[in-house]
Amino acid sequence: EDENTLISAGWDNTIQVWDIRTDVPVRSCFGPHVTGDSVDLHSNLILSGSWRPDKQLQLWDLRTCALIEDLDWQNYQEPCMLYAAQFSKDPNARHIMAGGSGSNEARLLERSSGKVLGSLRGMKQGVYSVDFHPLTSQVAISSGDGTTRIPNYRPR
């Protein structure tokens, strides 16, 4: 990982890849509509969570800004538009946690397969923040109703 690399994203439907030694982005990934803390970097992978009803969760190649994969987010009764997404903090970033509004839920996915390993549903308001604990199998999930839940998960 290059300590001079920084990524940013926003409502302009782009992820900007920066080299902090320059004044302008070195690359742009076109497509994600990021409205919260839903962009993360691990090795040469960029994770984006978009506030839209489909193709919410995507993986991008840091070196080329090419879309690698749309992670399937099957909607239940209503879509979940993402405000938060993060890679787990283990050395291989084996998991992804993401959450948002609409269906007001958060999901834990296995990064390699995209398989949903668990979900937290039924919150009164949207999920605005998720954060993996760096040393334990816990994740913090915060929603607009003022609650933060800290469930354990079983790493695979």
C-alpha cells in the first residue's frame, strides 16, 4: 500500500484517487453516488457504497479505476440506499459491512464470495456509520435513531 494514496468520493458520482504529492487527482472512478462514509481502500481494492436503489455496493481496481464487481444486494420489501461501507480490518479484509436507509438495515458480507453472512434489520432510522473493531470480531452499527449496536460476528 502506498502511503501517498488517498481516495475521496461524493455526490458527483466519482471516486477520486489522489497522490498527496500532487494538487490534482491522478485517476477517477465514474459511477458511485457516495453520500456518507461509504468508501474504503484495501490493497488495490476500492469499496464504494452508493445511495441508490440498485448496484449499491461495488468493488473497484485502484490502479485502473475499472469496476471489478457489483456485490449483489437483494432488496427485501424496499431498497437499502447506502450511507456506510467498510472493509474489515483483518490483514486480508475478509469481510464487508454496509448499511443505509430505506430498509434501515446493515449487512455483513464475505468479501471473496459476496455472500451475506448476517444482517441487522428493523431499525427505526437509517444506518449512517459502521466500523469494524481492529482486534475482535465486533462491529459498531450506528443509526439515525441515536442507537449504536455492537454485535459479535463469527469470522469465516
